[in-house]
Amino acid sequence: MIKARPEVESLTPYVAPLEGRRGLLRLDFNESTRGPSPDVLEAIRALPPEAYAAYPEYAGLDEAFAETLGITAEHVEAFNGADAAIKAVFDAYGDKGATFLTTTPTFGYYDPCAQQQGMTIDEVPYPADLSYPLAAIEKRLQTGPRLFFVCNPNNPTGTLIEPEIIVDLARSAPQTLVVVDELYAPFTGKSVVPQALALPNVVALHSLSKIHGLAALRLGFAVGHPAILDRLRRVTGPYDINMLAVVAGKAALADPAHVKRYVEDVLAAKAWTLAQLERLGVRHSTGAGNYVLVWPPGEVGAVVEGLRARGILVRSMGRRPVIGGSFRLTIGLMGDMETFMAAFANVIGRGE
Ligand SMILES: Cc1ncc(COP(=O)(O)O)c(C=O)c1O
């Protein structure tokens, strides 16, 4: 058998349990439980055959996203999901033996991308209270890592830091590319955009997967200095974003009321869910984003299976550092959370 590069042979791939989920209540991947704006479905249904036969055209897409942030399109580049932007960052800026600095636990796709490049991974653990380990990060940044990722709010801990702090960190480390994964920023209203746009070493990542309900179509955006976006473009294929994503993305961005309502509904359902967990006396986190960590009494695997048997999916955090024994619960709409809470109370034997 022909061997791949040594970094690939020794790679631990990012594997997400994403099969067989249709028809279940999906509270495991922070997706929208409402789905996209009806305008998206209409725009796709209205497409002529030619739209499928021709290579995709991208005019107006970056502009439409830039407009939602109140910035100009030179600061925006679309990708095949934020995941493809993450991969492009490592392809363009990662280097064998160079250091990738981040925190742990965090979003699981960063590490395999760093491993593919043969980078040295330096992960600072969150303390037990899940606050951001700022002092340790400041210290590590002084050693000049090539890449530094901050997920804000962090998935899965919900840890949120002020954008000003990230901008200060970036200013203190001009030799480091600072990537701010802001996928869940619509739930907090806190972003390094636009303040960080002038800095030549910061790029923020956004996505239409979650609140816009377009996870299946894959559309994300890198937002930052044009010089960084140019380098990311160089390592990305010419037609990596498909035509349906472009059409759906434009229609979704043209209906901001749909997204605003979803965020409001989720935040209300989150407040209710946290109060219910409190009432049940179950340990949980209270950070930002459309998700919370729940430490059920007993073995987490059994509870996750018990919920699945009742048609509800949540994501076990198993033995992950700092948050072992918990599962991540996506917050959906009020009705979803009522369904979850009734089943959960039953599974842990604290039902009415
Ligand atoms: C923090 C974070 N970054 C990136 C992604 C990937 O987003 P996309 O679906 O746009 O590739 C996710 C998806 O779960 C995420 O939680």
C-alpha cells in the first residue's frame, strides 16, 4: 500500500456521528430546529435547469454578507462552510514544526488540520469554572506561535470573552495569525468585527449553518484583512461552493427577520431550560451560545442512549478533558426544550 505523508498516516481524523439523525429531535450539533427562511426554499424551487448545468457564479454573495455586518466586501470571503475556511487557514499558514495555540476543550476540527501540517499543538485547558485561561494564553503568545485560535463563544464550554481582549491579544502578537471562530456570535452580539479589520493578523469566521438553518448546504465566511483573505483564496478550489449554497445564502441573507426571530426564540428557550435544570438540581453550564453542557446524575453514556431511545439526540462529551461526564445540549425552540426536559427528567428518574 502506498503510504500518505507521515502526518496523514498518524492523523486522528475528525469524526462526527452525523448519520441516521433525520426524523429525530436533533439537539446534538447546534443546528437550527426551525430550518431556513421559506424564501430559501422558494428561491431553490424557482431555479431553471441552466442553473444546475453551469458552473456556479458568485457575484453579490460576499457583498450580501458584508452588508449584514455593515462592512465592505473586500473584507469578506465565502467558503464551503466555516470548516473549509479553517482548513484554508492551516493550508496557507500552517507549517511543519510551527506552533498552533488554542484552548481545550474546543471545536474538534482545529486539531486534525494542525496535525495534517505537522504543527506542534499547544492546548491550554480551561479551568474547572470554564472561564477563559487568559493569563496562560498571554504568556504563550509571547513565545510567537504561528497560529492562535479563539472560539468565541467557545464550543462546547460557552466561554465568552470580550472582543476588545482578543483585539489586544492580536496587537500584542503581530507575528501570530489570530483566528476568531465567531460561529455563535449572533447569540451574543459580540464580534471582533469591525474593530479587528484594520489588523493584518486577525481573521474572524462566520457561518450560515446554524441560525440560518443551512448546515446541509455548507456556506461560511472568513472576515478580515484583504491580504489574509487573498492567501486563503490561493489554497481554495475555484468552485468549492456549490450553486445551491449561493442561491440559498443570498435568499437567507435577504431575510434578516427570520434569523432575528430565531435568535430571540432560542434565547427565551435557553432561559427556560436553565431554570428547569436548576429546578431538577442537575449540574450545568451557563455560558453563551445556543448550547449548554449538562452533567446528568449517573453515567452520561447511558443517559444519552436513554434520550436517543426516546427520539432525542444530544452530544456526549464522554471523557473529554475538563468537561468529562457531560453532554452538550443544543437549545432549540420552546417546544423542543419541553420535549427534551420531559424525557430527560424521566431518564434520570426525576420525572413528576
Ligand atoms: C465553533 C465551530 N466552528 C466551526 C463549525 C463548522 O461550521 P460550518 O458548518 O460552517 O462548517 C462549527 C460547527 O459545529 C462550530 O461549532
